[in-house]
Amino acid sequence: MTQPLLEVRGLTAFYGDFQALFEIGFSVAEDETVAIIGANGAGKSTFLRVLTGLHASVGQDIVFSGSQIAGISADRVHKRGIAMVPEGRRLFPSLSVEENLLIGASGGRDGPWTLDAVYDLFPDLTSKRRNPGTALSGGQQQMVAIGRALMSNPKLLLCDEISLGLAPKIIKDIYAAVPRIHDLGTSIVVVEQDVGQALAVADRIYCFQEGRVSLTGTPETLTRADIAKAYFGIDEEEAA
Amino acid sequence: MVWINALLQGVLLGGLYALFAAGLSLMFGVMRFVNIAHGDFIVVAAYLMMTSVLIAGVNPFVGIGLVVVIMAAAGYLGQRFLLNRVLGKDILPPILVTFGLSIILQNALLEIFSADSRRVQTGWLETASISLNDVVALGLLPILMFVAALAVLALLQWIFYHTALGRLLRATSDDAEIVPLMGGNNAHIFALATMLASGVVAVAGVLLAMKTNFDPTAGPARLLFAFEAVIIGGLGNIWGTLAGGIVLGVAQTIGAQIDTGYQVLAGHLAFLAVLVLRPRGLFPKTIG
Ligand SMILES: Nc1ncnc2c1ncn2[C@@H]1O[C@H](COP(=O)(O)OP(=O)(O)OP(=O)(O)O)[C@@H](O)[C@H]1O
Ligand SMILES: [Mg+2]
């Protein structure tokens, strides 16, 4: 097997004395789409924040594109080619839609993702480009957040719960973008509480439970019972 | 007629107050940094101007450029290597540190320049004026200063809304934590904000030096005027800051017209009135 794009070994994370992540092993191959599922508080967002350098990663073992990125500041991790769509979208309210997109390109690399390419991916945004980002519907805001991350032409795109709080029809539209992003050469990690959505989009799944990886596998090989157990930490039969 | 005269003088004075306020408001807006030494920085700029023009014999226009460059550079370095260290969720450490800085600066100025009050002479400009009639005469210097203030505020506005740096500063003001996810380095951006603010402070200090007498203890009063103009105008809005400066300036000159002793008091009263009636200022920020 060729060297993975991202390889993480024995990763831990703390909030003060509270340990949020325990010995996480994780990898993403070139061109792969990986989903992380898990209940509230399982540590999914914390994991992404450590990868991007937003949460202290000093002393961890995070190899990206062949070099160690643990302990590097978030702006430099971004320049190496990792972009994130943060939990809760976090658009900049005083910036217009277009300015939100442009700011994503600040420190990025050249590549297929430009303003036009993003508007082409999400045509809904075209007529809103001068509006403040926060004047949009939830789904459109999520599109801006994804577009903003793409503008840097990342090698790896991390998406934290991009379906949260959206109507099923909108979720479908947003997930329709994932294969197109992937086809232009970006590997993707999606954090998703909606297991069905995760299974549909991912090549491989990691399930987090209370800060640990409780299960990994491909959508074809994982059974519903396995996932339920790894997700909630109980056997489905017991629960029933 | 004397009242119209006072009003017009107040408007012109307001330009200077808006400059005092703009730097303060910029640093607070971008990084929630309350700079208690702001007034002292203005006075330092005034002394720099005096030193370069009177002592080093630099041409006044070159002097202005020099002071702006020195203050901006010092602003960048000071923020990057000193003030960034006290920035955090807590707003108190910056206040304490800049309070200390204020005392240090005042004493350093006292040591170097003595307690004598100074002024930068502007030659024929000092007395030149434009008379509208027997009572109303506007000094050429105040008019030029007002125009300079407008130009600086317009430049700030342009930087904020039409450049990549301005976009980054506004984004940082909204949500500094995630700006690194877009490749921005917070420490550098904060330092750039202080650099801009210090450039404005430099111009304000130069104008102060040409307009009135100043001494090493002149800073805190300037800080107070800056605060008042910011609060009157409403935070986070450059033209609101101008309006705040003008309201404060007009209140002061009207007060002075009633009785010279009432100048500063009238400004405070106007400030208090706005605080009571419109706590968010006359022109609060509409979004965010
Ligand atoms: N800033 C913080 N300070 C202290 N504890 C935190 C902080 N952020 C998260 N935690 C804790 O860390 C654990 C993991 O949280 P995290 O947000 O990573 O979970 P998650 O899997 O993303 O959950 P969700 O699905 O709700 O987004 C939780 O127990 C949470 O309470
Ligand atoms: Mg989360």
C-alpha cells in the first residue's frame, strides 16, 4: 500500500485534566473519503481540532503528506493543505458571502477551486454574493462554509457535521457536492451523526465512543448491530 | 453669531477627537484590546514631532511622515512581542499592562523633556484665518486639521472595506479563533491592527502638537476624550466615530462659549446624556 495522506498514531487530547481522546489511530489514503461517526461528546470535533492545530497538538504523532505536523500552528497546517469546515459553520457575519469565500483563499494554494468553481458547485450562492453571510438560509450558509474551505485548494478537507440542523432535501444537495469535491483531487473526512448519510458517502468509517475508536471498517462489511454497539456502547438486543 | 462660531469651531475640533477615537476603537474592535496608554501614545507622537522639527530641524511635512513611520513600526513590534502576550479571553490583563505602560511613558517623557509645556509652531498658519463675517472666523490651521482627519478616516474606511487586509481585520473582529483555519496568523494580524491604529495615533499626536500646548501628563485627558467620542458615536463604525468626535467637540466649544471653565465639563455632560439616552451610541454597528 502507498503511504497514506494522513496517518495518526496514539493521539490523545485533554481539556485541562479532562481527557477527551485516548490513543486514537486514524488514517486517510489519497483520494479517500472517510466518515467519523459517534454520539454527542464522543470527541469527534476535538479530534478534527487537534488535526488542524486549533487544539494543542504538541507531542502528538500526525504525519500529513509525508511530514510531521503535530505542534504546528493552525495557520501553517492550513498552508500545508488541510482545510476545515468548522462545527456550526462559523461564517464571518460582517463579511459578505463573497468576502467569506475570498478569505478562505488567503493563505492557500492554487488549484481548481476559485470563486467561479464554488458558484458552479453551489449555484444558489451566485445571486447572494453581496449579501452578508448570515442573511442566508442554514443550507446556504453551510454551502458558504464549505466553499470557504475549498478556496484554499486543500489536499484534505475536514467537514464537521455539515448536515446538522438542515432539512433532508438540503442535506441531499450538500452531500451531492462531496463526490464532485473528491473528483477534483481532495480527500475528505466527514464527521456525521447521521449514520445512514455516513455509510452512503464514505469509503471507510471510524466510530468514536467516549474518546476512543470503537470500530472501523468499510460500509459493506459493517453490520447495523456492530455500528449500534460501537456508537452507543451497548448491544442492540440489550437495548431493545 | 457667537454661537454659530462656537458650533463651527466645535465641528473642526471634532475631527481631531475622531482621530483620537479611531485608533482606540480599531484596537478594541479587532482584538477587544482596551489600551489605557492610548492618550500617552498620542503625546509621545507629539513629542516625536516636536523633536524632529524643533531639534533635528526636519521639514514639518517630512516630520509627519517620520512620526507616522516610527509610531507604526513601534506599534507593530510592541503588539507582536509585548501586548500579544497579555491578550486572551480575559479583558483585564491588557488594561493593567497598558495602565502600567501609561505611567512609564509619562515618567519617561518627564525625564527627557521636563514638565514644561510645549508646542510645535506652525508659523504663518498659526494666525491665518478665513473670515465669514465680523464674528465668524475659521482658522486655516483648524480647517486643514479637520481635512487631514477626514482624509485619515476615509483611508481607514477604504482599507477596512476594500482591501484584503481589511477583510482579514473584520473577520478577526468577528471570530478570531477560526481565522487561522483560513491561513491567518492571529499574532501577525493583531500586530497589523495596532500598526494601523498607531499610524492614526501618530497623525493625531502631530495635530495635537500643532494645535495646543502639551506636556508629559496630557495623555489621560486625551484618552478620556477618545473614549467619549467612541461611546457617543457607537463602536465599530468609522463615520459614527467622526460623528462622536464632532458631538464632543461641539459640546466643548459651546460650553466654553458659556464660560471658559465649562469646556471639558460640557463634553462630559454630552457624553453622559448619550450614555443615558442611547447607551449603544448614536450610530451603533448594524450587523454582528
Ligand atoms: N472547550 C472544552 N472544554 C472542556 N471540555 C470540552 C470542551 N470541548 C469539548 N469538551 C468535552 O470533550 C468531549 C468531546 O467533545 P467534542 O465536542 O469533541 O465531541 P463531539 O463528538 O464533537 O460531540 P458533538 O457530536 O456533540 O459535536 C466532551 O465530553 C465535551 O464535553
Ligand atoms: Mg462536535
